[in-house]
Amino acid sequence: MRITRNYTSTVFVTLAAFAAGCDTGLPVGPNSEAPRTPEVIPPPTAPGGSLEITVSTSTEDGVPNPQYTMWVRGKASSIGPNETVVTSGLSAGDYSVALVFNSPNCFLLSSSNIDTEDFGTGRKVATVREGARTQVGFLVACYELRELKAPPEFAVVMGWQIQLAAGGLLHELTSNGHNQQPAWSPDGKRIAFTSDRDGNSEIYVMNADGSNQVRLTNNPSPDESPTWSPEGSRIAFTSSRDLGGSRFAIYTMNAAGGDQIRITSLGAADHSPSWSPDGKRIAFISNRGGVAGIWTIAPDGSESPEGKLLTTDISAGSSLAWSPDGRRIAFVRRDKAAVGSASPGGRDAIFIMNGDGSGAALVNSGFHWATSPTWSPDGRQIAFTAVGDPNTGVCGWVECDPYIEIAGEDGKRYRSVVPASAEQPAWRPQSSSTH
């Protein structure tokens, strides 16, 4: 995720309107008093409002500054990478604002203070109101990218719906409820996911094109975080159904939803399971003993004591993923060396370690935050959710939209071809990413 730097552009839309009025101060009618000295009235300003668009771009060393085209209600004009443009005399109403890049190395990180948003397209809608001021903010990142020989395919989450990102296009797979945590079956033909469409979080499965969506679990307690066994016959997940409250355990079931068994039961918060490629272990995150750590356990739950601890140096609310060859695990750890003005305590970053917990190494450098790692099918890259400017750390999970980054083992960035506002990537197993 690091070694190249992401940067940011912010666009503000301002709206100011003043009603013009006039009073001469002169007498009217036969009973009027003597004339008064007329009050001096300033000339009326232009009616309506104004749109102020400010672009601020940060760029990695060696990457030339881009030029942008700004579209407001279908009218195009140029704007520089760090420039403010004001359009006055606008009537009240909704205005579509778009920022188009002339560089494929730039992408929209986020926007702020807007009324509605067309996710991932760079098009925003700002409402101009009479006598009011409206502001909109855009963040744009520009950095050097390496190309993958074959475009990757991801299942991603955008606006609580699961989308298939392929060939630079998005295909919406779900449309109701809050849907997240997509997980591909080993053959790349089905996706397991979590949805609350029926009232609480349950595990569902669907075909790769979004058809045949079927609920696999049905329990009053949350069921979440599905992951497939390597042969595709079973799914591991987490649930609080037996322990209650915030105490989650790891369960497995067959791919049709039957034969649900619990494999952990220590009363801790066990979550984010990931099945090893050889099928012999399930890695998961737990706060056993009050300390967050990564554990592994046999899938049949017969192991006593319950699992083997690999490391406790992790970020508690994160996730993990086995590499396709089963030798390494990608996970999230606080990078305490990445101390900046926006991250005085460091920031969460992607690390990889050996399957026994040894040899942890940082994958992405910089100051932006990262989570939700997923491996390419050949194990040579890792995609993940990122937030903020990697050089400064400006923007956090609340202020900025998430985006997908891809990093190689050498730390170089690769083009993900996924629009901004996407998160929780799941790399399709049958897509190729060799380089």
C-alpha cells in the first residue's frame, strides 16, 4: 500500500444570495411631513448564490501535477490542481458538480458537505439556497502506479451494497438491507456475505452475478464474517447465539446452511475467521485474556486447549487473510513509526507474517490507514481498504471515503481499477494478477 504516496484535492461550493430592496425615505400623500434626507442604500448584489470550488492536490515526488476539468450543470471549465474558482449569480436549486482527471494516476479520495453523492463517479450534487452558503469538499490522490497484466475482479462494498468491480465497471449484486463482508467460494462462482435485510445480521450466499440469493443462517443473534473451506463444502462464521452480548464464537456449517457446529466456547470475542488453504486450520482474532491476538484452531473444534496463539501485536477490530499457498497471513497492526500530525500514535497498516506467527513485515508504508486485506490468486499482491492521504494522514475513517489499494510484496502500488468509496475487497479466485 505504500512506497508511492496518495494525495488530496478539496472542492468547496459556496452560495451567497442577497435580496435587493429599496426605500426612498420621501413623503407620500397630502398629510406627509416635510421631506427627509434620503437614506443611502447600497446597490443590490446579484440575486441567487455562488458556487466556490477549491481544488487542493498533493502529489508523490516525480508525478507531474494533473489538470482537471470541472463540470457544473453540464458546463465544462478548467481548474488547476490547487485553485479556487467562484461562479456567482446562480439561482437556487441542485447543481451537479463533477471533477474529471486527465491523469489515470489520480483518483477521488473524498468529498465533504454535500447533500447527495453518486458513489465512485466523482459527481456530486450541491444544493444552492437563496441567501445561504453551501460548501463541498473533494480530496484527490495522485501517485505512481504499476500495471497488473490482467485486470483484477473484486467483490466490494459500496453504500452498504455488494458490487462486482470488473474491467473498470461496477455491477450491483445486492439492493436491499445492509450488506457487507463478501467472501468468494474457491471456484469463484458464489459469494457468501452478511446482510441484515431480514431484521438482523445473517449469512447469505449468491451466485457471482447476484442471482439466487439464499439465507443460510436464521438466528436472533448476529451471524457474521463468512469464510469458505478450501474445497468449498463448508463455511466458517462468527455468532453470539450461544454466548450472548459481545461474546462471539466461531462456527462452521455446510455450504447449504446445515450442520452448524460451534468450535470455540471460551466466552471471548472470537471473530474474523479465515480458513487455511490446506483446510487444517482456521485463523481468527480473539480478545482472550483481555488482549487482542491472532489464534488458529482445528476446524472440527476437537482441539484442547482451544487453539494456538500466533501473535498479540495486532489491531483489535481488524481482519486477516491466509495467502493462497498457506505459508503467510496478512493482518492489521499499528505502525507506530508512521507518526504524523493526523496520526500521533501511528496508524493501522497491513503486515504479513509466517503461518506460525514469526517474521512479521510491513507491506504498506505511509500515514494513511488500512484494513481488510485480501490476496491476489497468485499471492503476489494484497488489496485492502485504505483511508486518507498516505503522505500526511489527513482524513480519517469518518471524514474521508474509503478506497481500494493494491500493494506488492516489494511495497509498490498497482492500479486497482476500483472507484472511490469502495471498501472490504474480496479478490475473485479465478481472476489473474500476474505481472
